[in-house]
Amino acid sequence: MPEVPGVFPLDEFPIHQIPAPIEWVGSDRNFYDRSYWNAHDRTGDIMMITGIGYYPNLGTKDAFLLVRRGDRQTALHFGDRLDSDRLNQHCGNYRIEVIEPLATSRLVIEETEGISLDLTWRGLFPAIPEQRHVMRAGGHRATLDAQRFAQVGSWEGSLIIDGREYDVTPDTWRGTRDRSWGIRPVGEGEPAGAPGRPPFDGMWWLYVPIAFDDFAMVIIIQEEPDGRRILNDCNRVWPDGRIEQLGWPLVTTRYRPGTRTPLTGTIGLRLPDGTDVRVELESLLPTAIHVGGGYGGDSDWAHGQWRGEGWSERVTYDMTDPQVVGRIPFGLTDSVGRAVWHEEGRAPLEGWGLYEHGVIGVHRPSGFHDWLTNAP
């Protein structure tokens, strides 16, 4: 049947939140709805990051794949016009099939410039909601107002890059994912308007979802330049869905000399019964998500940009190129994350997942007093 303006296929289902068609999301141009996934084999030899996003008020959708191997970081980008088939998540040769919501999904990229994959995701522990995340420019307009859920899991299938096939097996391949929606800067830049008061001087960010054998740990912390914590969402997740808060973690980070990229870290936690826990973190392969991934600070491609119908491209970056190296401190780095859980009365536990960290601009507690200083 032909579609009539203002009536959409999703309106057949009882999922409405407001008295409007489900595809109308309000007037903010920056509304987005996207997923993020990562995968690695624990060796530190390869890391894959991928995602797909919809931008209803820009009329666009896009997807990306980012793969780090050695000193090379390769990106695939896909872009297209938004359509009304939201239950069939796809953009060009990229698609996600939700097999069992919150448990199992399939990710497929048909061969595109030498890269293809067919991977199945299985959650190892339940997906959990995160605290609503809000940031305001100069204390006024919301530049970020997002809701998200997170999950740790395993992967199975195959990944082919330029003729080399990676056999992805769930006994070794781990990953994390999130689904988020709300408002964040997307598409082409907007007029800046009056400078914020106070101006944006920087942020400190830590996101560590890790799968251990018996439980998962999901830690999200954001601090302002003076160390004031504006987001503290730290939990342990059990297979039966129980969630335990992990208090107000104390974090220390050792950076790679001359950079702001983490090398190792320590998180001091406290369990609900008062037991102190120390988690040691190790970054095995840092992947700058704003170098080809489209996240904040990416000067080549940003989420929501209109590049034309059925558009795609492949880009490869030399991560030793001084021009690329100079971009890295201005965004977040996702690393293959190894963690060791130390708790009194039990043997250390090894876990694997994501170690995402970034210090953008000023963060005085870490010794970064301006935008350009790096670790000694």
C-alpha cells in the first residue's frame, strides 16, 4: 500500500510515547538513535568498532566500521537517505538483524572495498540501563541529553579484510555494545551563537564494561576540569539480572609517555557489603574513535552528515603519521581492555572488554592544565 504523510508502518504497533506518530521525535535537529559495538580476540592484534545511526530530523542514516591492526586504522563509511523501515536496520551493504532483543543479534557487511563480515553477537550478561547523560553549553542549552543501555558479550562468525579471514569464535572473541538515543551534535555544524559562560574547558571520561566469568562490571565516570564528578554510574551485573552499585570509585591512570592515551589504570571500588576491591586495567590496542569513527573531534567524517544516496567510502590511516597523532588527544580512545579483579579472600579474576578513556582539554587532577600538555 502507498504510504500517506503522517502515517508510518511503526504506528501499527503499541509503542507510542507521545500523542504523535512514532517517527516524529520533536523539533531538535540533533535527535539521534544509534548503536555501538566493539569486538576483539584478547590478543591486542586487532580491534573492531562499528555502529549504525538514524537522524530523523536530518533525513539521514549512516553506518561505519573501524578496524585497528598494528599501526593502521581502516574505516568503512556508509550513508543514505532515511526511510520508514526502522525495524530493518540497514544502510547500504551494512545491516543489523535483531534475532532476540537484548540477547542475540547478527551484524552483516556485504563485501565493500575488500572488507566483509558476518558476525553473531550473544550477550553474556543482561543489558542494563545507564543513568541519563546530560551536558549543557554554558549552563543553558542541552548539547547532550541521552539515554543508553549497555551489555557485554561474545562474537561468532567471520571477518575478511583484503583476503585475510579472521575466524571469530566465542571462546576468545569478546565485546561490548550500547544503544543510545536522544540529543547529541550530529550532521553538519550549526552556528555557534554567543560563547558559553563558563566556556568549555575540557572533560575527563572513563567507560569500562568488562566481562568476568561470573559477572560483568560496567563503569561510567565523567569529570569536569577541576575534578568535579558529574556522572558516576558504576555497577556489577549478575547473570540473574541483579545489579550491585560499586560506590564512588577512585581512579588512577598511567599514560603512554608524550600522550594522553592510557597505558594502565587502577579503579578502587567498594561493594555494597563494604568490601574493598581493586581492579587493574591494561590497554592492549588503543583505537581513536574520532579518527575514522565519526565521533566528536573527527575532522574527516561525522555522524549524520549528508553525502548522498547509497554513498560509501573506505579510508585508511597511518597512526604514526604526525598529522594523525596530533588529532588523538582531542577525542576518546577505545582499547582492548584486560582487567584483573582483586578482592580480599578470593583469587584474582581476569576479565576482558572495553577500556575507553579520554582527557580532552583541562583536567587538573590528572596534571593536564591546558589543551596541549601531554603526559611526561
